[in-house]
Amino acid sequence: HFHPEHTPVGDASRHWNLKKLIPHGSIKGLYTSTPDFDDSFFSIASKTGRDLIWSVFGPALINSSYAPDLRALLPQLALDLCNRVDTVDIEFNSPRLGFCFEQMWQQALTMAGISYVANTQITSPQRTLGELDLLINQANKTLHAELALKFYLGVEDDWIGPNRRDLLSQKIAHTTSHQLPLASTNEGHTAIKNAGFNNEVTSVAIMRGCLFHPAHNLTPAPLPQDVAHDHWRGRWCPVSQLHLIPEGHWYVLSKQDWISPVLASFSIDREELIHYLSVYFDHLTTPMCIAKVNKGPYGWAEAERWMIVPADWEDA
């Protein structure tokens, strides 16, 4: 079990400083935990820029043969993106975070000068079979990448999305049994060729997000073996267990703040936070994401992420 007053989320000593990784114009490292409050990640003034860097270079949710290390996957993807992210101006056409994640990856590839085609429809004469998120042109092969941004809470029988309609086990199964094999079907081959790609296709998954481990007296289901050891970690508890929230400064996240570690312009103390959450859950049942923040040179930088759910969420 986690002990909130003692256990840090992630190993901050292992973070990467992006600006020190630029010289050779290729990937030298990835973030493996929430950056320190004075890390150069938080020097990126644009929220969209931080979201983009974290979407590309943040901790992988899945690490397996079908979701290999990004450094091997796209060696031409340059970390000097962080020098230009403050000029990024993405007009998101959906409030859904998964679509925003896809658009940020498209923007990153464009900025790196990497040729790609997005959202290739796969159809049969009878119906639409699905779509391929990204087809990336490489020297001697075509890379088919499926993108996903996911958030799950560990409970006794599975890892469940905040809205309880999504399971980590189901997402992994759908990715491996349907999305990735789609490019290898006859219909997939035809669509890929029609999109202008003729090389052999390699299908991979790129998954980001946060897994919230219980802060209260609950033993979660084992993590699937494909989950990355260095995944982005948070904590969760029901509103009835707010005493577990540690002392410190806090910030309440909107849904659009979930994508990357938040940089806030202000904070509230623990007493204010607990009062706010108590009133909120008297009237609403949507889980609330919060962040413990530390004052740094760039503002109030996220140090820990928590998800608070209604008292009966586990039993729904």
C-alpha cells in the first residue's frame, strides 16, 4: 500500500533535462517520472507545448514488443522540438483528450519534418473495419502507429477508467487483437497502398497516460505484464478518505489539464482543497483530478497527481 506522507510518486532523480539532450538532434532520453519543479520542462511557457512534449517524450504506459522504446522506433524524432513548442498553435477540433493526443503527435511529426498520413480508413464492401492512426514513411519500411492516451484507477478486480466504462485489460486486448493487426489484412494492405506507402509495414502502439494507485486500504488488481515499469503514477482515493491527502499546496485540474504535468499560476492549501472537494461531491459525481504543486522558478509545478472519486465509486 502507498503511504501518502512518505512515498514519492516516481523517482524524480531519474528525470531527463530536455534542453541538455538537444545537441545531436535525435532522441537521447525520455521522461520516466514527473519532472522536478525546476526542470526545464516547466520553462516551456505554452501549455500546449508542454502537452506536446509530454505526449511524445513522456513515460510510456505500455512497454512490450508491440510498443517498443521510442528511441528505437523513431530515431529521427528530435528533442529540439522543445525549442519550438512555444510557437505551437494547435486548434483542437474535439474536447476528447484522445483526439487532442493524436493531433499533438501529428504536430510533432510535422515539426520534425517526418512524412506521415493520419486516420487512414480501412473498409470492406460491407462496412468500415476501422482506421489506422498514423502511417509514417521511413527509409525502408512503413511504420503503422496506433495512439492512445489513457487514465486508469487500480481497483480489486481491474484497472478502470474514471468513468468506469473503460478497462486497461480491454484496451490492451483491443489494441493487440484488432487495431494493430488491421494493417495486415487484405483491406489494410489495399488502403496503405492507396495512401502511397509501398514498403513493408510494421505496426506498433504508442500509449501514454497515468495509472492511479490506491492511496487507501485497497489492494489493486495486478498490473498487466505489458505495463511499463516506469509508467506515470498517481494516487486515488474516495472522497470519504480525504484525510489521506498530504499537507502542501494544491491545484484543481480541469479535464484539459490532464495531458501533462500542470504548471499553475496559483495554489490553494490542503484545508481549502478538502473543503472544495467536500462541497463538490455533495452535488456532483464526476471524479476530480488534483495535483500537489511546488513553487519553482516558472510557477507552481506539479509534483504529485491524485484522482478523487465519489464515496460509492468502487461499488458502482
